[in-house]
Amino acid sequence: MILESGAKILLLHRRMFDGDHGRFFAGVVEGYEAGIVRVCGHTWIHDEFRGLFLRRSDERTWILSLASSSVLLCVLPSTADLGSLRFSLENGDLYVGDARGWRMELSECEPLSDTAFQRRNALENRSF
């Protein structure tokens, strides 16, 4: 089976338009059948104003089609502690990890050179 009940996963909602906020969902698979997954966990949103990733306190159950091009799914190690997940931006790359020391890079592109990273930050922050 592709996804087993009890598997820990991280869903990344692909940004479709400029200005879309990054959203993530970390949880545990409750069921999977024919490309449809039922998962229970927490939503994470990126607060661009403060530069933080915030976890919503309420637990949610989602039923999603994994055939959607707007959803990316990462299977997390069974040892990952979902209660202590933290997201961080480091030199233009996005990471997720837990308090136990597990960590995974989520960026989909090559790291930016120092000059390109500085230029991108200047444009994003509108400081020249």
C-alpha cells in the first residue's frame, strides 16, 4: 500500500498565484484508498508580516485527493514528533524539523547564491 494508516505526513499546498500564503498540514493518516487520503492533524500558515510559521491550535480532519496538482505530500519518518514541528527559513531554503533533532529541507530548487539571495530579499522587502 502507498500510504499506511498511522503514517505521519506533511501536505504542502502549492502556491498558485503571487500573494498566496504558504500553507502546510501535518498529521497522521487515518485511511487511504484510490488516491484519497483521510488525515488528522494541524494546519500551519506562514505569517509573512512576522516571518513566522504558526500552527493553528485546533486539530482538523481533512479528506484530500492526492491527484490534485496543488498538493504535494511528504511522508515523514515515524519518529518525527508532530507536536514539536518547527519551520525555518535559512539562506533562502525552507526546513521543517522537530525538537528531537530530525530535520528535512522542503525547498524545490537549488540554493541561491549569496548575491541572488540578497537581491531576492531586497526585492521582497522592497529595500534597495
